[in-house]
Amino acid sequence: MNIQLVKKYFLVLQDQICQALEKEDGRAKFQEDNWTYENGTGGGRTRVIEDGSVIEKGGVNFSHIQGAKLPEAILKTKPELKGYSFQAMGASLVIHPHSPMVPTSHMNVRFFLAEHPDKKPIWWFGGGFDLTPYYGFKEDCQHWHQESYNACKNFGNALYPELKKQCDDYFYIPHRHETRGIGGLFFDYYKSSSFDEAFRFTQSVGDHYIKAYQPILNKRKKMPFTEAQKDFQLFRRGRYVEFNLLIDRGTHFGLQSGGRTESILMSLPPVTKWKYNFKPEKNSEEEKLYTEFLGKRDWLDGQSPIKKEALIKQ
């Protein structure tokens, strides 16, 4: 188990993604902020981009922290780890573009190690990526899921449909009865057949994120949009905030473990709206987001066994 090799990969991935996104934006640059973990040892490297020509706000973070006590976000699902110390490291990002024609995207890859003086260490990988469009384009969704499939294809035929389902299930907002976006991949407590195999798969997911997102960003960033379409984007961003603050286990872990709050909450958009009892107009492009894009569905015409299942309740 070579933890330093994992750390090196996460740092290089952060560099590569930042470079690709700066190139797409064409104006703004990531600002770097190094911080120290106050509740233990370690820290992180936060990079934030704001007010660019394409990206309204985005963050691409690396962190590696070590602590003597596991936070409740982990013990809730792994109570047998009570009394273990931990190491957690990973790279994570959220990108909020200016244009409502460009989806918000999220990715993270992470490694976790729990240790006890009298027991064997326990480790796992986790991560994935998902896409949150405001206006739907079928070819973008197909491309996103094709790259999701490509990330998995060398690791067994069952992996993509399994992790797609986990993504659909995880990025679901139960109090709204809707999915956050069109999904992608999600995995946690992943060990595979060996450490090396699990690490290779995690690398594949990290490497495929920019292959999935950059072509969509490049294609849609110059499309015209109206003030009303921007207003709908701000309304839908409210769903993103609700999920991240109320449901996301990564946010809960970061806050409960005493991580750096500014870095954890960099995932939130700079501007959003909540409208009371809002419903999109019938047969509008806004309604199509709910009826044709959100929900559990197969975007690869049979490569995934998951059938079309709309989750939104109008």
C-alpha cells in the first residue's frame, strides 16, 4: 500500500484539471490557498477561480488530513471503526459556469485509511463525477455517460451500471422528489480485488472527468442566453445548495472533522434564488429539464440496464 503514490496522483490531477479549465475560461486564473488542519496533522491546497469569462465560480481542492478520532459522518455508516484514528486524502471540485447553457459539474476522488494499534488497518477508495444541467442537450448527456462508461470498461462489465445506479441514488433530493442532475458515477468503500486494482480504477475515474466535461464546456460556453434563462439557472442552483448542505456526506465529514470551512463550502454557487412554489411553464424548455433529463434513465441505449424512470413530481 503506497499512500505517497496516491497523494502524488491527487496533486498532479489537481494541476491538470486547473490547467484545462483555465484554458477554457481564457481569462481568469485559479488562486491558491494553502491551509493547515487544526484538529490533527496535515492540511490542503485550495484553488478557487472566480468571475472568469466562462466560469462564475469554481474550486479544485486537494487535502490530506490525519486525526485521532473519526467524525460521526463515518461512524454512522461504519460504527465498527469507533476507536480508530484516520487519514483522509483526495482531490475534489465543483464548477459553476456563468451560462445556464453550461452544466455545473462535480468530481472527487479520495482515499481513506483507518488505523487501530491492536487491529489491521482498514482502507478504501471513493469518488465519482456527476453533471447538473439547467437546460438539457441529449448529446451532452450521452457524451457524459459514454465517458463514465469508458472510465469503468476495463474493470468489468457490471461496474458502470452499478456505479451509475449508486450515483442516481446518492444524488437524489428526497424532500424535492428529484435527482440533482443526470448522474454519472459514484462509489464509496471501494476495495476491488487489491489496493493496486482499486487505485487504478480511481485513477481512471479522475482522468476521465476532464474528458467528459471539457467538450461540453467548450461547445456550450458561447451560446446566447436570456435573462429569464439565467434566472432559471439561479433557481435550480438552489437545489444544488440544498443537497450539499443537507445531504452530502462529504460536506458533513469535512465540517464534523474540523476541516477548513472555506474550502469545504467552496462548492456553493456565488448567487442563487429560491422562489416560492415555482413551476415551469407547460411544454417549456425549463419543464423539459424535469420531464426529459432529470431522473433515472439509460443514456447509452442499452449499455446500462437501468430503465427510464422519471423521479420528478410536478
